[in-house]
Amino acid sequence: MTTDLSRSTEIQPDPRLEKRTRRRFSAAEKLRLVTEAEALPHGDKGAWLRRNGLYAAQLSAWRKQHAGHGLEGLQPQSPGRKAADPRDRQIAHLQRDNARLHRRAEVAEQLVELQKKVFQLVESAQHETRS
């Protein structure tokens, strides 16, 4: 009997609400919204943002993108990091290798200088013992 009661009180979720997706705006929509917002009188932007379901930060970012890069700046971009170019990885590896080799070369040069000084000291000590 409890199984009949539990089945009747189960809540069936609305499939439309199950998966929410992020809103995406085309460049033309972004430009239209930015120009619309700029045309509003002072004090009406808050209500306009709420009506359109936007945040002031979105509008500000779009305004900066448009000012910096024109209509191309408003184009939708794929989220996340950009894929690393294998050439960039190779360049970074070669730069690290180059720096390591430069350090080894400096150490080798310092060792050669040290050997020269030791040799000069040994020669001068031998020269003094002969005199």
C-alpha cells in the first residue's frame, strides 16, 4: 500500500527545465543591445537590463569589445583555453634547452679560467722554488 502512495506523490520534473543552456548572442544582437542601452535616458538602464535578462557587466564587456575591435570583437568566441600550438611547445622546449646549454657553457668557461689561474700559480710556485 505504501508503494501506491509514494507513486502518487512523486514529482515529475519539467523536461524544459532539466537542462539549461547559456544564452548566446550574435554580433548583431550584441551591437543592437549596446546601442539600445546607450540611447536610454539616465536611470532607465537597470529596468531595461532586467527586462532583457542581462547584467551590466555583459553590456560593459560588449561595449569595450566593440570599441577595441569593432564588429569582429562582438563575434561569439568558443569558451575555454585556446588549443596549444605544437610549434609553441617546441619553441618553449628549445628555449629551455638553450638556457640550460648557456648555463653549462658559462660554467665551463669559468672552469677553464680557474684552470688557467691554478696553472699560473703552480708555475709561479715552481719558478720560486728554482730561484
